[in-house]
Amino acid sequence: MAGYFVPAYEGTDQNGYLCSARRIALTGSAAKHTAHSLEYVTGNVVKTGPGLFYAKYPLGYPWLCAAAYRLGGPVAAFVVNPVLAALAIVGIFLLARALVNTYAGVLAAILLATSPWHTYLGLSALSHSGAIAFAIWGMYYLWRWVEGGGRGNALAAGALTATTYTIRYSEALLALPVIAMVVWRYFQLPEGATPTERNQQVARWRQEVGLLLIGVAVAVLPLLVFHWIAFGAPWQTGYGLCGETTGFGWKWFAENWWLMLTKLNTPGLWLVFPIGLAGLAYLAVHDARRATLLGLWILPPVLLYTAYYWAPQGDGLGYLRFFVSVCPALIVCALILLCEVIPPRPVWSVALGLFVAVAATFNMRTAIKDASTQADRLNHWQSTWTTVRQYVPDGAIIVAAGGVLDSVEFVGNYELYSFETFDRKLLTWRTDVLKKKGPAPFQRLKAEELVNALGKMNDGQLAERQRSLLTSNVSAGRMVVVLATPDQLRTARGRLGDAFNYDRLTEWYQVNFTKDDEMRPALWTLYRLQLRINNPPVSESLAGVEEKIDRLQFRVRTLRDEFDEKYPGARQKWDEVADTEKQIRELRDKAKQLQARPIPSLTGKTTLTNVPTATPATR
């Protein structure tokens, strides 16, 4: 894993986690404050007040990253996930050893360590590695407590299991196996216990359950206080402000169940998933206590997220990531079946080791490929970060695509504006949420404010709003830069008109990746905007001519949009008229070509038959 570690990220979710962590480390608060109503904020951040935003995720993982940031700087924040991934491997060894035997512990550690999704998430800036690690360790200490009691085991089980909830809200379902084991422990008394022994056992149980609850409170109360401060109530979350807490239902279960089954049997759980389910069924018949622990760990989250509205199709972890915290339990269930259904024999132990070796080899092939691709992507983002920090000081304004701003926000204190905000067609991606019913990732309040501020403007008016905003900041002496590809620059120049000179600060090649992970290099350039005094004419150079073309192309687009708005459907009819006229011209050209074709020769061996004889004219 260390060979593919790159301290950088890309993506909306990663922005929510890491930028929150950075703000906590530097200011003590996760809040994002904006200076202008049109300033860019990423999609998974919710608005809670004028110019006040919070990421909608729980703060468990950002708190860990913030602590690392304070101790070791920005790079240290990216070390959190690799450490958690490594701790998860150690934890599953101990858990499988406690539930099965030492050999099963070793095999479980190998299966988890070689899993492609475990490697990918451990190298990412997503929160799932934390959920996996704390779930494994929480269940380990819970089982230790059920087996032998102990105040330390009870306290650790409560604190570690509850911490998973502070990392991912859905991990609250781990309360089910905890409650089941608490009840089981209450009735777990030696045969023939006297009333005195019974009273002592109950008193001890109460003390340990009290410590377990203290562990839960210590882990959860800070998050509930944050909810109260940020969202107005301890039970309110950022997901609730987006309506996503209603995003579970039977209709989505019916749509997603096959996708869930196929995803869970992909590399990482290849053959382990069906064997794990068989192992859980085996336990249900032969060992009710282990079946209860592992079954309540596995089944509720699987059923819940199968019924979730957000189920991305295609390859990758888009959907599988919702289930990764139950994968360790499936691995343990599979090993219980394979280790216990057949009496232990050297030949079977060797065969079992070979099976795990084959599965691990299959997994490693995918894991290395995915980790290498991910490292390539992040290396280029890291280069972009270095360039931006070198040329753009804190307090500057950056204008770029939203996806770029999601990433570069982490490296400085910038005021950000996206191309999409001032483009009518791209703006609808955010505002279209108001036309839909049901849950959505984008907060409706943000969409409503965008509609109120910009919804009635055409492209020309949006361009004027953007030009006015940037002109006022440049006039005030602020540094304003545009980070763009050549195509994006042409669009920006067309929209901003002749108000600015574009001073090139630097350029570099950024490799973009297609959905199939195909590498496509693209030239990225950083420009500083300077006011063009008195709008002097652009010189008749190639750059000047290209700039005129950009402005005219935008002008044509604006005129077309205005025409469509004033005369709905007219341009479509006009296009039909133009197409018909074109067909007429093509047919006329064809007729002329046929008319100009030479008449065939009648000399030589050409014989005319059935030609009537000419009749002399009558005088």
C-alpha cells in the first residue's frame, strides 16, 4: 500500500471530509463561510445560514484527519486511512482467531489485506476505512466481553462500536449486535448458580453495561452537540436537510437487489460472499450466539442499502462501498464454514490455504491495477496543488470548473467561482433538483437560492453578472486567476468579452481519465486576469483573432438562446425550413448533372429496333 500512497484527492465526497478536517485543524470549526452568495461550494455541503455551510457527513473521520493535520501538517491527514486500513487487518486476525482459531485468523487477514476495495479505500480520502476498522475492533471487544466479561472489554466495545456511527451514520445498525450480546450476557450464568452468585453476576453485568454505555456516550455526544450547533437539533443531520433520510424504500430494493448480489461477489469477496452466506446459515443451525453476532452485523446493513435510492451502476466502488463494513463479517462466516464443517485434517488445511492463496492472487491482480490507476490520477492532482500553491496566494479568487475547485480548495484559503454557475445549461444540473420529488444529494435550499438569484437570466445576462463580479475584484486589487483547459479558456474569453487581458502564469499537462480509466493528457493553464484599460483594440495577431472568434461564438449562442426564449419552437421550425430548402437545392443540383450528361452515340454497331418508318409529308 505504501508504494501507491499519494497525499492528494479528487471528488465531491473527499472535499467534504478533508476540507472540513482542514478547517477544524486551522480554525477549530468545520463551518465554511462564503464572502459572496455566488461563491462555489461543493455539492455535498449544506447551507444552514447566510454564507454558512457544513458538510453533510458525520465528523468522526474529519476529526481524526484534523488531529493528524495539527500534528503533522496537511500530508499527515492522508496517512489516517492507511493506518486505519492496517489496523483493520490486525483486528480481523484477532476477531477470526477469537471466533474460530488462529489459522482462520491468518487466512482472514490475508483475504482482507489483498482485497481491492480495502486497498483502494485505504489509499483514498473516503471514510469507509475508518468504519471498517472501528467495526472490526468494536466487535472484537464485544465478543471478548461476551466470552469473559471485563470492564475494559465493555468500555472498549461501547466506545469503538459507537465511533463507527460518528464516521458513517448507517453504522448505527451495529447497535443491534451490541444489544443482542448485552441480553445474551445477562442470561449467561453457570449451571446451578446460587441466588448470591446470581445477584453478584447481575451486579457485575450492570456495572459493565454501564461502562459500555459510558463508552457510547463519550464517542457519540460530541457529534450530537455538533448536530445541535450546525443543524439546529441533536437528531438533525445534513442528510436530513437534503431529504436523503427518506431515500429508503421497497421500490428501490426491488430495483437494486440483483445489483447488490453481483457487486458483493466481485473481486474482494470472490467466492467468499456465497460461502459466507452459507457459513451464516451453518451457524444459525449449530451456534446461535455467533450466528446472532455475525447475522446482526451483516443482514441489516445489506438490506438497508439494497433499499437505498442512490445505487450507481457500472464498475467501481460507487455502490459496493456502502457494504464494505460488513465484508469482514462475511469473511469470518466463510472461514467458520470452511474450518468447522469438515474435521481438521492436514490435507484439508492445506487445501483451504490453497483456496485462500488463489483468491488472494485473484484479488491482488485487481488491487494492484486499481491502486496504480488511482496513484496516477492523484499524482497529477498533487502536481496541480503544487502549482496552484506556487502561483496563487491565499485570499486570491480562482475561477475554474467545479470538479477542479473541489480539489484545490484544500490547499489554500481561496474565494472560488465555478464556470458552471454562470452557464445557463450547466446551472440547470443543480437547479433541476427542484423539478424532482423525493431524496436528492443536492440541497433544495441551495437550488432555490440559485434560481432566485440567476434563474431568470439568459446566458448573456449571466456573462454580464460574472464579468461585473470579476471586474470589481480586479479593480479592488485582488488577484483573480482562471485555471482552464484550452476549450474552457475559449468559452471563458467569449463570456467575459474584451474586459480583460489574460496573463499566462504557467501551464502543465494534466492527465484526465475516462470512465474506462483511459489516460488522456490535457493542457492546463493558469491565467491572471488584468483589466484592459479603455478597451484598446486587440492586435491582429493569431491570439487576437482567436479571442474575437471566441466572443463572436458566444454572441451567436446568446442570440440563439434569446430567440428561442422569445419565440419558443420557432428556431426548430426554421431549421426544418432550412433542411427542406437544402434538400431542394441538392435535388436541383442533381437534375442539372443529369441534364448535362452527354447523349449516347448512334454510330457504329448500334441498332435501333421497333422504330416506325417516317411517313412522307402530305403536300
